[in-house]
Amino acid sequence: MAKIKPSIDNGVNKKEYIPIKYNKNDSFHLQTTSDTSIDLSSECAKESRLSKFKNLKIFISLAMYFLKKCWMSCSAAVFVIFVIYWCYGGIIAFILFIFALSGFLFQIGDFFLYHPDQPPQSRLYIPIPSLFGLPFESIFLQTDDHIKIHAFLIKQDPSIIDHVPTVLYLHGNAGNIGHRLPNAQGLYQFCGCNVLLLEYRGYGLSQGAPSEEGLYLDALAGLKYLLQLPYIDKKKIIVFGRSLGGAVAIDLLARSELAKHVLVLIVENTFTSIPDVAKAMFNSRIINSLPIWVFKNQFLSSKKIKKVKTCSLFISGKADAIIPPSMMKELCKESGSPIKRLASFEYGTHNETWQCKGYYRIINLFIDDVMLAQREMQQWPIGPASPHLSILTIFNPSWSQQPFCDPPCCRDLLHELGFTITKPVFLITTPGWVFTAFILSILLISNLNSFLPFALSPMWNP
């Protein structure tokens, strides 16, 4: 987690736009751009020199913070422990000290995690979408626990608003929704989406104070609001979460009754859990030995992601110095999603990966692929026991148990063979793409066109 800085870029590079069209030579490992090509060597050296004082500085600052906020309670606790030690000896006093320390560590979770006042004045000044030329509506939603939260609904032109995707945008742990407007502008212009920018409780103009359960309720309120809007396509709802917002998004879609309303999940630079982040950031034996119940906010995404069945795109910045990119890889690996993809940006930092070249293109391609696969599955639904998989399962029986995927490389080969693909093609994983392409290449070279139409006739019409 980090305190963010407002972006100095008030817009999105107009050269970023690329039409939604698949290119088999595309790569997720992109080249450097002017806004992300930075030299981190000097920073790493400086951090190494100061690492021995890092934990001491953190604990001193925390102690001072709580002395300022709760000096009466702290003084009373110290006095009570001293009296017990004086009267009954050290064992009871030590036990009480451990309980007090556990309570202290439990409460500092909010201090570390939530930064609604960073940058300063974030609770008072919220940039509005009209500054970026975006048509919008400022709204207030009521959560299930009766908290009013603020949101911006950025809407496409009325002529297309009812058949374009709509993004529920869940931001990170600092600032307000106005600080995410440059990114929202890109989603609006280059991905052609409506965008609902949701402001958590305790952030910006929203009421209440942030908490783990509270953020889950806020996201639920945002999804419910979209589902009751009459003028959007409810079959094209996308949930996007960055950093802390990614954990909130994963929790939302881990519930099957809510996931059925969402087309795509996109998470960017998020974490496996808060305890894992604490261990990675502080690298201290004390932190590593703490039991999980000490953490007030846990956000156990690594467990919840297994329940997510929504098609998922994982966007990872390899230059992220806050959340280890390995956490994004683990989430992608453990995801129960039928279609999942990990897009890595070599120079993407924690808060600025969205500025990398090709960012919106990757999102466009994934949404386009999912919508295409969904449309084809509606035309020709195939289950795990479908007889139409018999030929492919001869090569690999495990394919019939895998979620559907539509590898464009195989489509290209089939087009070269002269076939028009009108129905879903494969139920295979990524390694299966290579194997299938190899088999089809052999068939092409061997001129088995006379056999292939007969063998594949249940799925393709030559």
C-alpha cells in the first residue's frame, strides 16, 4: 500500500488508441515508455543503506501517533500494568502486556492501510470529470448498512450507452475518485466503456470510516446500482480493481450470486493478503511470527480467488516496488476463472502501470475475446461430456475438463484450410494451443483436406 501522488498527466496520449483487433504477434511484455523508464538503481542502494533503521523508525512513528491520539488510554494502560506488576509479580503483568500489544497491533492496521487524506485535502477537493471533458453524473448510493457513498457515473453518448460495457471502478487505498480520472478517461475513450467511479466510505465525500467489511458493502452497493440502471447493458458489466480495489473486487466476485451478473474481472497490482504484504514490506521476524488474527484487515484474496469463476484479466507492473509482482502471478495461477490472462508490463509501477504503452489495447483484446467466446457458446453450447469434443480429446483427454478458450492461432490455420468457423472451437488450456496448432499444421502439410471436413463436420462447416 502506498500514499499516492496525483498524476501530472491531465489526459491520455491520443496515440494510445488501437482498434479492437487481434494480432497474433502481440506481446504482453512491452517496451519502455517515457513515463515509466526510470533508473531505480540509486533508489535501491539508498534503501539498502537505510534498511537497518526502517523498522525502528516505523515503530517510533506508530508509538508517537497513538500517544497523540490515545494518550489517556495509553497512560492508563501503562499505570494498570505497573500496579499489577508491583502487587502480583511479573507473570500476570507480562500476560496483560501481551494482550495490550496484540490490541495495539490490531488497531494500527487502519493506520497503515487507509489513507483518505493523502494527498492533503483529498477529503475536500475532488476533481470532477468535466475537467477532462467527460460527461458525468455525480451520485450518492446507500449501502446495506445505511452509509452514503459518493460516485461518478461517466456515460457514453446516448446513442451507444445501452450496448457498450460498463466498468465498476474500485480504486486503491489513498486519495479519492478524482485522482483516477485520467485512467477513467482512457477507459471511456479507448475502451468505449461507461465508468462508475466508486468512492469508499471515509474517502472523498463519502460518509463513515473505512473498514474491510465496509469496503465490501460499498462495492456491493455499486454493483446493485448498475443492475438497476435501465439504460445500460447488464450483460456487459466489468469489475475493475487496482491495489486494494483488486482485493475488494475479488471478494465481490467470489460470491456466485453476484458473479453471474459480471462479464469480466480486471485486477491490477493487487495482493494475495494483507499479512503477506506486511511480511514482504517489513521483512521482520516479529512481523513474520504474528498470528493472522492480529491483523484487523486481512483481505484474503489468495483463498477467495479460487471461488472466482468470472473471466479474469490480471494486469501486473513488474517495476512495482510495493506489491511483489509474484503475488499477481500466484493469484492468476490459483484463479478458478474459465478464461484468465496475466498481462505483465516491464516498466509498470504500482500506481502508474495504466500509463504504459499498450495498456488499453490489452484490455480491449481481452474484453473482445470474452465477448466473442460468450457469443459463440450461446450459438453452440458445449458441455464437458459433449460428443463434439471426441476428436480433440483423443489427443488430450484433459481438454474436456478445461474451460473453453478460442485460440486465434488455430483459427488462422483453419482459415488457411478453407474452413469457415461458425461454432466454438476448443476446450483447452494454453499449452494445448501449441499442441493443437502442431497437429493442424501436420494436417495442412499432409493435404488431408478430404479427411478433415468429415472428421470435424459436427463443429465446422467447410
